[in-house]
Amino acid sequence: MITRAYSVCFEGIEARLVEIECVVANGLPNFTIVGLPDKAISEARERIRAALGELSIALPSKRITINLIPADLPKEGAHLDLPIALAMLAALDIVPPEDVERHCHW
């Protein structure tokens, strides 16, 4: 199942909508972020893993893929940590997916 969350990234002074898709699938345990992320977003894996650990939520031993859309828009900064975490929590059925998809998270 694909779950989605929404946020924005800036291109110059224009805010552009970013869709965050999360897929949790069977396979070797892995956590991948794709879609032109910068270093800060690539490091979100560790920040999210630590935050969920503090909430006693363990990541499953599955393949987790986060896709940031549109792929041609550079994504910068750590402000995407929350929507990435929410998309993951929805994919794991911890929060209702429809509640996550209904809002733009900043």
C-alpha cells in the first residue's frame, strides 16, 4: 500500500507542493529516500528512526521506500522530516492514512 503526505519546498520565492509517498514492502530491511534529496533530507532516516525509537515504535524488518515528488525539484532542509515520518506511520497503520493525506505538513 502506498501512503502519501504533503509538504512544500521552495524554488526561489515560489512554494511548490511536494508529495511524499511511502511504501513498506517485503524484502531485505532497507530505508531509502529517493527524489533528489539533499544531504539534510538523506540524514532524515536517522532522525526519524531515533524519534520513533523514543516513542517505542520500532521500524519493521522490511524495505521502506520514500519517494519525493516531483523528482526534478531539489529538496533541501530538515522540514520534510515530519511529513516523511507521518507517511511512514500511515504505511505502518499507526495513524489513519486519510488523516495524513488530508493536510499539508510543514
